[in-house]
Amino acid sequence: MSGAETSRSETSRSETSRAEPLLEVSGLTTRFFTKAGVVNAVEDVSFSVGRGEVLGLVGESGSGKSMTGYSLMGLIDAPGRVVAGRLMFKGRDLLGLPPEEMRRLRGNRIAMVFQDPMMTLNPVLRVDTQMIETIQAHEKVSRKAALARARDALVKVGIASPDERLRSYPHQFSGGMRQRVAIAIALLNGPDLIIADEPTTALDVTIQGQILYEVQRLARETGTALIWITHDLSVVAGLADRICVMYAGRIVEQGTTEDVLTHAAHPYTQGLLDSVPSRNARGVPLRQIPGMTPSLLHLPPGCPFRDRCAHVIAACGELPESRVVGADGLYPQAARCHNPLHRELRP
């Protein structure tokens, strides 16, 4: 992490420490009750995010990252449901809200950017119609005022000729352009929290950098909190203040970005870091984590990572609890591991 990024991270943590977390998740558990059995999609997940803070949620495909985001938004459909936990948002438990009240929050105070922009965009409506409806669904403003806000949002995400693009249909955009429109829609109502589910996957590197700059600026200047879901550690390295690493539906390590990326405590986190191409010498085969992610339908007993772990010990036959590792601090690093790469364990 660069000096500028470290300074920004320290400033953000200092600011969020003076106030209650905007969102506090405790013991979130989401399961799918299928004919084949119970799928443990999200298990006992706890974290918090403050105003103006960027939290990175990282892990392999199937680790539970996206399902955590859907659970926060109240978008889990049958046969799945949230079976336990508390989701305290601005002092209110989202799990206890009536559906109509949750609908008023969704897209207004809490917004989500999906990996597939066509989950957000209606293919038969012009972009201006969709953006204006998004604003007027939550505010009583004129069409002219809503159109001006829509235009400004497109400019923020780097779309050229915004007036022409507003009159276009989604099928007239490239995949990357559609994703930028979806991000612009999430910004329209100035939400307190944005959950972004790998939103820059379809974008080229130049546009990705522009979007990351804009969301950092948004968090810094408006106090919007951001949960950035991704498998790309290079993205969260320069974006996030803190990181939560997920595996098999659980958070296995969390802490400040600097702590997690420079002193990984969980062997799985270190395996992800070792798999990044930039960390390997030219001509040397890429290092990879052996084996496959276990089925969430039939999780093995004990630590779910033990069959892929080079540091397995006898105690790994029991499910580990999350314990603090390393030095104390405002956001101490914690790992769910019996044999972490750091030995300074405390309950």
C-alpha cells in the first residue's frame, strides 16, 4: 500500500471511530432448504462498516460473498432465507422491517450494484426513463430536475455524450457501458451505503481505474459507506480501508487492508495472495491453492479449509473460533484458524 493510500485509510478509520457504525452485522446466517439438503450459504458472519469507509469482501467463487450482499439487501428468495443474525443499519434491524419499509430503503438509503448490469437495467426502456423512475420512486421531484441528476450521474462514471446516452436503450451499449450505467443508477439518490458486487469485472483497466477513483471520492466527500465484493485482491488493495476474507460461507480473516495483505494470518488468505500473478517471477509457474472449495451442502467436519491447507494440525478436526492475532488496535486483525501464520493468539 502506498503512503497516500495508507494516509487515507488511517484518516477514514480515525473518522469512523468517533461514531457508531453505519451498518453492524452480527451472526448473519443464510441457508437454502433444498430437496438435496440444507445449503449453508452464509454462516455466522459478523462485521461493521462506518460512514465514509470502504470494506472489501473477498474470496473465491462460492465463498458466500454475493450471498452476504443479497442477505443485507433482503433479496434472498425461497427456498433460501436468513435464519439468524442482526443487521443494524442506522440503529434499526433490517431483518425486522416490514417488506414495504425495506423496499423504501432499497435503492434509496441502501443501493446495490450487481455483477450483471442487466439485473438492474430493463432492456425495453430508455436509460433516461429508468433513471428518472429510480429518483421519483423515492422523491417528489420534477422530471426536469430528475433528468439533470441522471445526466450528472452518467458524467461521474465517465460516460461521454450523456444527453445522447440518456435517450438510448441498454442494447445499444457495450457490456462495460451498461455496467457504468448501473453504477450511475446506484449513485442517483445519494445512498448511505452501497453494496457493489464485482461491478468492474466487465470493464477495461482504464475505466476500472476511473470508477474506483470516483467511488473513493464519493466515500471521502459524502460519507457514503461502501462494501466492495470481489475476488480481485489488487482492486481492494488500493480501495478498501478494511478487508474481510470469506471461505465456505464464513469470514476466516479480517482486519485493516495493510495488516491482512502484508501479514496474512490465515493460510487461505496467504494462498490467495500467492496466487496473484504480479507476485510471481517471470517464467515461474503460478502458485495455486490445491483442491477445490468444499460443497456448502456437505461441509466436512472441523475447519472447512483443512483438506487444502499445508498447515493442518490435529486441532483442525474441530471448527475454529475467530481469535485476535498480532497487535491490538482500533480494528485488530482476527483469524478463524487453529494454526495461524501469526502465533500471537488471544481470546
